[in-house]
Amino acid sequence: MCGIFAYLNFHANKERRFILDVLFNGLRRLEYRGYDSAGIAIDSSLLSQNCPTSSPPLVFRQAGNIESLVNSVNEEIANTELNLEEVFYFHAGIAHTRWATHGEPAPRNSHPQSSGPGDDFLVVHNGVITNYEVLKETLVRHGFTFESDTDTEVIPKLAKFVFDKANEEGEQTVSFCEVVFEVMRHLEGAYALIFKSWRYPNELVACKRGSPLLLGVKELDQDMSNTHVFKDAHFLSKNDHPKEFFLSSDPHALVEHTKKVLVIEDEEVVHLKDGGVDILKFERRSGSSRPASVERALSVLEMEVEQISKGKYDHYMQKEIHEQPESLTTTMRGRLIRGGSSKPKTVLLGGLKDHLKTIRRSRRIVFIGCGTSYNAALASRPILEELSGIPVSMEIASDLWDRQGPIYREDTAVFVSQSGETADTLLALDYARENGALCVGITNTVGSSIARKTDCGVHINAGAEIGVASTKSGETADTLLALDYARKNGALCVGITNTVGSSIARKTDCGVHINAGAEIGVASTKAYTSQIVVMVMLALAIGSDTISSQTRREAIIDGLLDLPNKIREVLKLDEEMKDLAQLLIEEQSLLVFGRGYNYATALEGALKVKEVSLMHSEGILAGEMKHGPLALVDENLPIAVIATRDACFSKQQSVIQQLHARKGRLIVMCSKGDAASVSSSGSCRAIEVPQVEDCLQPVVNIVPLQLLAYHLTVLRGHNVDQPRNLAKSVTTQ
């Protein structure tokens, strides 16, 4: 969704040109999250090196992409003859990419939003303020006028109201933090906020509730970096060593500056002042004494700058599709035990080992996710039921939260999210925990909310994914809502996410990180395949105490070990899928039929086509073909059928014959050597893929559909990495 970024330098001489470049590059690192406008605010000139003027900052806002903002800023600077070489000993700048929720994309609706004439307070915001209409009415009654259609504008105006009221007698006694605390007491909803004010020069205040926010620290002296703990502002400002601070909603914007980060928790307020960091815990009750300082440990970002570059590829999505052999290897590294003459092959998932007995005793396992993460869980359901003998149900996070469906203490709730910050998933997680369920997290984002909140988990280790439509972040709004719901009901909550340290990773009882690496493309590719592999390994771990399935488990482990080679083989279909995309470029719709393990492949393949190429596409369970979808079939409609060899192969052959009898334009994905049998009369186009264990076939089968979606998008002239209206990490409902 939206992205926020801030940069503050202390005792470090930086030219205005450099400061602008830092802010612009921060926004470029955030643009993969999805946006339709952007803006920045920087300080105006200094009277002297050590004494800033008390004058309003310079605010630039623009609809469109980041480069539109850059060009607009450069034009305005040229017209005003602003000195780009001017050096700032201290400076605080903020920046924002906006994904419209309230108000159309336009400069007046872009951030930073202002308190009014004079720009006393500026705010950048990620999230949604649910009570903004009530606050707006109150502020209007007190004489405030509003220029935008956003919910955000009430925040800086409320800060101005609090500031003015506290200083009615003309004597400034209220601190910046105190202003923000009073503002927070009136806000409802989810948000991450950064405040800037010329009333408090060289200071920034940030706070969060339900949306991700990180603090990056650079150039601490050796003694301080060894302690790894923030105590209060005096601790960090006891000397005048140069320091740089960065605030961001996403680690991708921090990694090129520093790897020392602090994940800000809900209800925490971070005050940057005089080279120090003060972290305070917000208490909602008014009239309380000064909140106590919070001691927090620094973390180290496990990410390299190279992971968030395109390298030799034209687009992030293309890069991430072709990275899948390596990302799958990383996901499995250290987790598959090859065994030997006296030891069986097995799986080791450190994040789950202490909870396996509890999971095996569960009455049922409930998978909860959104979008691509939901599809990955669906692909893994059959093998989990087969090896564990436990009923597995599927829940879309927002639907579980809306229904308040039953979750029991005897349940294990598994939360699947790339980012670990999916809002609806986090709500469901909290609900599951309140109901006593064991919560397991599967995520690719270390330190995400889902990673922190679940009882245990597994990291998918898929690497950076920069391309938008997955909840691998662990911060997806609907998933977080479902998580909260599951926790309330006492279920064991397991997190599966790609983002270590994300909200879902933190909230679940345990979990598995998918380790897919950073994924930048909006359309999730490598995180999806890594999620399936992690959940297959989860099934192997849960079923490892059953002797009768030993042969089956060892065959799957052998298949997992060879899976990267199979993906390399499938990637050789790239040109063939490009040719197919050329044939489909003018089509308006595509149906994809799947069954068994590959029903999820049909859903995910159709999702990829629709979200990036903007072609209507629908994944359909082949068993439901006669219950409605068959009415759509004619000689003009392209139809893809997934018919690789598994228990459903003969049924899929029947589907192909029925569609052919109705003159359907068929594209059939089949196992190598089966092209003749699925297209005996040459009536369809066959795509041959290598055959693997049935539970791993969805990993192989999705790759040609990913390639098809990519090439369709490029040929149609659309933006592959930033699909229309979509965001990478859905941190609001």
C-alpha cells in the first residue's frame, strides 16, 4: 500500500542535493508496494550552521510516478533559484508514496498532508483512520478548513489544534512527543505516522498501530553499536559523533544505507532529537504521567542491495521467475536430511520442533491467508491431510474475520503471508489466539508482525521478491485481522511468511520462514513456489511419526531435492510461452481448469494473468465444469487445462474431450510424452512439463503460467512490476 520514508542527519554536513537524492531513492525503493502519487518535505534555508530558521518547510507533491515528482521538484527549484549546494549540519526530511484509499490521485490528496497555512505540522501516513469524519467535523467547528479528500489531513490539523491549545498563553511548554501522544489518543484505525514540524526544528516523531514501521541507524560509535540497546535520548547523544537516522515502512528502503534496524512495535512512539533516540510506550488513558522509555534491541537486516536490483533482467517479475531454482534451494537448505544406510530421510523445521506434538493432537488444521498465499496453502492441503490424518480447512482471512467463524483451543491455525503484515490475516491471528488456538506462521519476512505474533513458524527463505500480488510480506491487513481473531479463540497459531520480524511472524506461536528473499514485483512468483515447498515440508514433519508413510515421505524428499533442476528445465519453455502469449494478445478472457493438486494451480495461474496483463481470467475446478462454466465455451474462448499425470489424469482427459466436442480453443499442460494422448487429433496446443511427485507438481506447473502472464503483459504494453490499482503489501483493509 502506501510507503513512508524519512531521513535525519545529525552533525553530518549534507548538501540539499544529497538530501533530495536520499529521499527520492527511498521512494524508488518503496514504489513496488504500489502507488499513484508521491511527495516530500525538506527544510528551508539556514541562518547559520547551528541555528535553523523557524520558517515553514518546502513541500512538493505530485500525482503519477516518482520521476514525475522528481521533475516537478527540479522545475520548481529552477524557478525559485533554490541553492542545491547549500549544506545542512542538521536536517529532517520526510517522503511518501500514496496508494489512494480516500480521494483521487491528485497533488492535493498526496502526502505530506499539512496542518494548514504555514505548514506548522506535516504528516506522512500509511493506513486508514476510521474515525476521520468525526474528527473532521470537530476540527471544522474549531475553524479549520480542509483542502483534500483524505483521511490523513485530520492528523496534522489535530496536531496543530493540540499545539495551539497547549500554548494559548503564548509560552511554549509542550514537547513534540506530547503533541503526538495527544493526537494518538483521538485516532482510531491502523496507521504508521511520521510527524515533522518547523516548530520543533531538526526533530521527527514516528508512531504506529497496525502498520509496519522500521528505524534504521547509521554511524553509531563502536561502544554504542556493541550494546545493541536503545535506552533514551541521552544514551545516544552523549557525544557529537555524526549520525544518520532513517524511518521507513519497508526494509528495502533502508538496506542501502544501514543494516542496523529497529522494528517499531504497536503503540510505540520514536522521537529523534539532538542525535538521540527516545522510544516511549503510548498509553491511551489521558492524564497519565510521562510514558516510560522502552529498551529495545537493534536487529541486523538479512538483505543485500543486489537482491533489490534487476540485474540482467528487464523487469523484477522476470528476474524473480528465473530465480526460482535458487530460491527453492535456499528454502530447503538445511531442512532436508538426506539420511543414509542407517538413518531415514527426514525434514527438520527448527521453528516447529517444540510444537509438533501439539499440532499432531489438533482436532483440525486451519490455513488462513489472502490471494497468492491462500492458493499456495490450497495446493498443499491434500498432502497435509494424507500425511497427518488431520482434517484441513481453508479460510480467506477477511472472510474468517467477517464471519467470526468458530476457532477452538484444539485447533492449529496456520497463517501464510509473504510480508507477515497482511492486515486481515493479523486480525484473524489475534482472533485465533484469543480462542486458544496454536498459531503457526509461514512467512518470508524476518521480524514481520506475523513472525512475531505466532507461537512458532517456518521462514520460506525465497529471497527478495520485488514484483505485487502475494501476502508473503507477513503484514497483509486481512491476514492480521484473522490472526487476532484466531488468537482470541485460543488456537495454536502458526505463521508461514517471507518476512522475518513482520507482524505475523511476531504474533504467531511458532512458524516457518519461507526464505524466498526479497520479492519486489507486485505479482508474487518465487514466494508462491517456496510457500508450497515449505508447506510440503510441514506435512512431512507432522507425519514423520507414522511408519506406514515412510516410503511415501522419502519419495517426496527425493523429489524436493531434485525440484530445482526440474524448474530449470521448465524455464526453457520461455520462448514457447512468449509465442503463445502472442496468439492471446488480443483476447479478452481466459479460463483455466484444474483438479486435485492443480486446482490451486488453475486459481494462481488465472490470478497472475488477470493482475498483470489486465486480461479477465478465471481459475475453475474442473469437476464444476458442467455446473455453469460449460455455458461459456465456444470456438472463440481460449481455455487452458492442466492435465499432468496424477490421480485425476483420466478425469482431466474426459474434460478435454468434452471441451473439444464443444469446439473450445484448448491449451493443455501435460506431462512429457503425453502430448499425443491429450491431443490425438491435433485439436489443442500442448505444453509439456517434467513429471514429479504429485504434491510437487503444482510447483512445476505454475512456472509456464507465470511466463505466459509476464509475456502477455509486456506484449500488451502494461507495467509488469506495478499492475494497475494493486499493491504489494496490503496493510489496510
